[in-house]
Amino acid sequence: MKIASYNVNGVNGRLPVLLRWLEDYAPDIACLQELKAPDEKFPEKPIRDLGYDVVWHGQKSWNGVAILSRVGEVHESRRGLPGDPDDSHSRYLEAAVNGLVIASIYLPNGNPRPGPKFDYKLRWFERLTARAADLLACGAPVVLAGDFNVMPTEQDVYAPERWVDDALFAPEVRAAWFRLVEQGWTDAFRALHPDQTIYTFWKYFRNAFARNSGLRIDHFLLTPDLAKRLKRAEVDLAVRGWDKTSDHAPVWIEID
């Protein structure tokens, strides 16, 4: 089973890119982030026309997550994280799909640091960690997939010395990442590529993609049973070079 994650950076503005990727690369399950569209503007029909069931959690102009499947229906189990009833950001969507629990995650950016946006990011990370502990305890096979907006180590960022004050590389955020992982999750890409430089995001300016001046901020975390069945973890680099594409490349794993 091929499970993908893709920060589309605007699902309607980049719909041709998304549909082309779904047709050409054919993930069985896909988690999308940064839809930037309210629920009523989500392009449900063209996605279903490609054979995908889909659920989504949208928001006007910002955020937004979705889960697509061509291997069975998507049964939504949670929309939004518990722990803050006033949180209006559409950043978390969880569903049961073909025997798995899948969560599509778009963690806050957190810049500027310090400030209220950074504080919100840390609180959101705490809520995600609490939910992840509950999912681990339930015993189901679980995939946490998406844009976590964190580079865990210096290996995950081009020129790390330039990012020391950024909310994506802050010590507090990296520590939060490892508190989450150390619950018992496996970072799929590092499990299969422990020493390889892998990036999933490149800014649009200064020819960053051509220079491979990137970041690894899109991740898969797996429960122990799925980690044992992990076969591949790859980045669809070519998609980042398409016309009018996202600043993220799709990432995917293959589970036996």
C-alpha cells in the first residue's frame, strides 16, 4: 500500500498539479495539507472522478487538510485536536481507511519567534502529542502524516546556521518533536534513509529547488507494527519542478 502526503499550497489554484500527480503517481491513500479553501469550495468532484473517496476539513484562505483513498472508504473519526475548544484552525483530520488509522496534519509555522504564534505552535504540538499517545494506546496501526513544520536535526536543513532563530528549527520545537517520536513512533524516512540528505520543501525564490537548498518538514510517523512492514520512503522530486507547483514535493511510503 502506497501512502502519500502532499502540502498542495492551495488546492484550487494548483488543482491541475494535484490531479496530474494523482493520475501519474497513483497513491492508494493521500493526505493533503494547506488547502486554503473553505469546505464548500473543495474540489470534490474531480478528485472523486479519479476514483478516490475523500474527506476534508477546510478553512477560508488558510490551513485545511484532507484524506483521499482509492482502496476503500474514508471513515472520518476526528476533526481537529482535543484540548482547545476555541481553536478554529483546520489543521488535523483523522480517519479509518482500509484497516489503518490515518491522520493528516498541518502543524503551525510558529513565526515570528518569540511571540503568540510561536506559543500557539508549542501548545498545538502538546495537544498533538497527547492525541498521539491515545492512538498508540488503542493498539491500531496508525500513520501520522503531513507537514509538521519542523526540521528535527541539522541533517534536515540546508545551511542550518541560517535557521537558528526560526520557529521551524527552534530548540523548543525540535525537543517537542522528539518527545512525540519517543512515545514509540518511527520516523519512516529516517528508518530507511538514516544518513541521506532528504528535503521535501524548497522556497520559491533564489532558485532554491535547482540548488537543492531545502528543508525536510513533511514526515510520516508509524506505530511499531507498521514500522515492521515499512518497505519504501520516497520523495516525488519531479513534481516540485512542474509548472505552477507547490513549494513542497509529495512524499510517500510503501507498507507491505
